[in-house]
Amino acid sequence: MNIDVAAGQSASGAALAGLRRGLGAGLGQQALAALEAQDFEGGLVLAWQAIERTPTDSQAWRMAAIAHEHLGRHAQALDAYQNAFQHSGQDAAMAGDIGRLALRMGLHEIAEKLLAIYLSARPDSLEGQINLAHALRGQHRYEEAVEILRAAVQTHPQDAELWTALGVVLVQQGDAETAAVFLNEALRLAPGSGRALYYRGNAVFDLGDPRAALDDYAAAIAGGQLSEGDQQRVRFAAALCHLSMGELDAGWEAYRSRLSPFAASPVAFEVDADPFDGPIADLAGRSLLLMAEQGLGDEVMFANTVPDLLAALGPSGRLALAVEQRLVPLFTRSFPAATVVAHHTEKTDNLAVRTAPGLDPAVDLWVPMAAPLQALRRTAAAFPKTSYLTADPARVAHWRSLLDTRPGFKAGLLWKSLKLYGERRRQFAPFELWAPVLAVPGVFFVNLQYGDCADELAHARDTLGVDIWQPPGIDLKQDLDDVAALTCALDLTIGLSNATLNLAGACGAPTWLIAPRGAWTMLGTNRYPWYPQARCFTAFPKRDGEGGWQAAMKDVAAALGATARRSSG
């Protein structure tokens, strides 16, 4: 989860003073006065009254945009800014405002184009250069972003925001060591900067010091500079630190921050039932809805508490599960004592609203799916010792019959997530680093990677001389019940933590996880407590002069070679 890194503020004193210079008397002045008083609802009403009188009033549109932006209505703000830009004759300053908002919305390509327009008129703007660098970073064009920021630092070495931006780019590129140096300089120039502290915490966490990361996160919140939303993101980062050290009580408590309306990707649940937050023993004889949250892989992982909840509810109780539509067949087979329905999510601006429309009859209580972990998984030893999802036996047999016609040890590969935003990208190794694994003899590699992976498959074939088999008649993104069966038919599934790897683990399939050092899901152990059969390979920051991913891939290759040789007899 990212702290807001966009430079500039649409309602800053300087920005509003610039607006005043272009306003005549009347509604425009009243709207601006409301914005200056931080009355964004009132300012929005007055701005709309001015727009209704003169639909081409670019200043009124701009004030409406500012009000929407500060009320968290980003889609409406973007629309208003675009109207302001159009009616202003494409004013470059307005392009800077829209570019900054597009950056905050994660629309990095749009932000890049608009910020280029802004910088063409104001090439010396540090705000514009910082925002353009972050737009490039958001497209994983790290070298270009660093080049812009290094040039700016050379001419403005006392600007703490430039040093912070450099640190952010390098943290997300995976160079935590250099990032920490730049963030230390930012904090020398601006002691107590919440943003710099947060990102330095991320850097030192990547370098293997979660305790120091927690200190930085605590200082970031104590400094009082962060918005409520940014504070919640810091708390979530602290939760993952605690969990990575095996401090599960503190970790699960801090993990509640994910449910805040100020979280990075907030989800509101609309359920016609009372929320449950009591002792598990109080569930006996009740009816409970477990509502899936966050990503699909999390739905699979967090479902490990379902058997415990069924036992707690007892024979007179009832459990309902609301999960992603693609998981319904697998969960229905795996938990026959539960009612399984598909949840429905609608996104309105920056908020996702999740419901369980197919639930009938109603339940008395509901909880988000991760909530029972706090009571039921207080130590790594409390996690299940067996698998809890059941693949379709007929489809397992089908895939085995196909694989039996292929030579060698059958290993499925996974190397990325479709959600490689921001810091999540640090948890995945570039595909090129898989070369030692793909060079292991006697292994028949099977593609389990969902999404567009044509470039990676071509690289394996044309550069490494390895044909990764594409299993026929299956959509690896949509047919999750069949994907689960395929993993169970393989000799091994190897990958980084994404939805399919979690499916393999939860179904009891042989699974190897490649994880960055301190991955929170390892819960302070050297294994993967969620799936007892899983083996873990850890990418330490640096070892023997190599980056952690390179060393981890060599370890995987050595282990895979040994396993394949044993399998062949």
C-alpha cells in the first residue's frame, strides 16, 4: 500500500491565490472563500451554481474539481478538471493539476502526458518533475524516473522532496540499500517527514530489519504530518512487520486497519446482519456469513478457518461463504456443510461496495474473512496440518492422463501477479531470473501463469531454448476449479505468491514458494504455515555479491534437479 507521493496541493494557499487573480465578483469569489475555509461541500455547491449560469466558466469548473478532489471523489474531480482544461484553452497549469490527480488515481500514462504539457510551459517546476518521475515509476520505467530526479537534485540539493522521491523510486525498483541512503538525506533535510519515514521503513524492512521499520512507521504517525488515509496505510505496513516476525497478536490487531474507509483500496460491506466481534465460542447455534475480502489469493488463504467455524457453529448453526464467482464450484465441493454464494462488488469512485446478493435465507451475523484469524491463528503452530480445499477428482484424472504422455518430472510455473502495483512489485522476481530453474534437465515445465504471458513464454523458447507447455482447453485465469485440479495432477507447482499458488497449496498439491525475505505470510518461520506441505525458498537482500532473487533461483534450481533425479529413479 502506498503513501501519497504526488507533489503539490490543489487547495494550497498559493494555488487558491492564483485562482483569485482570475475571478470576478459574485459566486466565483464566494466559492473560492469556501474553499479557503476548507468548506469543500459548500464550495462545491457554489461552484456548481456558477457553472449552471455559465457552463464555459473554466474557473468554476476548476473550483468544482478542487472540491471533489478534497472530498475523495476522484472520478468526479477528474471530469471537472477536464472541463476546466477544455474551457481554459488548455491552460498548462491546469494540465499540472489534472496530471497530479491522474497520478493519485494510478492513471500513470495519462498523468505522464499531462505533466509533459505542464513542464513544457514550466520546465523548472520541481513539483512537475517529481510528479512526472512518479508517473514513470508507476509504469515501471525506473531508470527514466531516476534520471529526472538526479538532474533535479544536482540543481536543488537541499530539497527534501526530491530526495524522498528518489528513495521511493528505488525502494519500488528493489534497490533498498541505495533507497535508504537517499531517504536518510531527505530526513536530514526535513526531520520527521512522514513520507520519508514510511518509505525508509519499507527499505529497512526489505534489508531484513523489521524492528527498525516499525520504529520508522511509529515515528511517521507520531509526526502528525500524514493524512488519516496515509496513517492507515502506515498501520497496515506495521501489521505486516509484526506478522513477518511471528508477533501474531499484535499483527492481527493492526491488520484491522485494512477495513478502514481511509485504506488505500477501501471496501465497504453491505450485509443485512450484525457484525460479529466476540469470542468464537459464542457462535454455537448461530448463522454466520464469512464475507471474502481483498484479493482472490487472500480468499483462498483465509478460508483455512472454515473448518474451525463450522465446528464452532455446531450442528444447529449455519455457515455461509460469499466468495469470488470463480471460486464457487471449488468451495462448494470443499465445504459441503456450508452455503456458498458469489459476492458482488461495485466500485464507485474510490470505494468498492461488496454484497452477497444470492444469500438465502438471511444470517444473523457476519464477519470479513480474515477476522477469525485473530482468534483462531494466534501462533504459526495453530494453522491447519492438512489441506482444506478439494479439487475435482475427475478433472485431476483428466490432467494426469494428459501429463502421463509427457516425459520427465512435471513442474508447473508461476512468476507474477496481475496486480503488480507499487510495492507489491518488490515481491516478484523478473522472469529473466528464472533461467537457472528452466535449465534443469529432466523437467517438463507446464505453464500455470494466468494473464498475458506471451512475452515470457517466447523468451523461454527463443532465448533459453525451453518450451513451457501450455495446457489445452483451460483458461488459467477464469477456470479456477480446473486450475486447482491441474496443480493436483502435477508433480510440483513452483512460484511466487499469487492466486494459483495459493490454490495449489490449499488443495494439498506439492508446492514450492519463492518469497522475499520477511514475507509476512511466513509468519516469522522458515516455512509457509498456511500449507504444511509447502517448501519455501527465501530471497535475501544480497548474498555472495548477488541480489536475493538470483541466489534464491539458484537454490530452487539445485533443489529441483535433485527432486527430478530422485523421481526418475
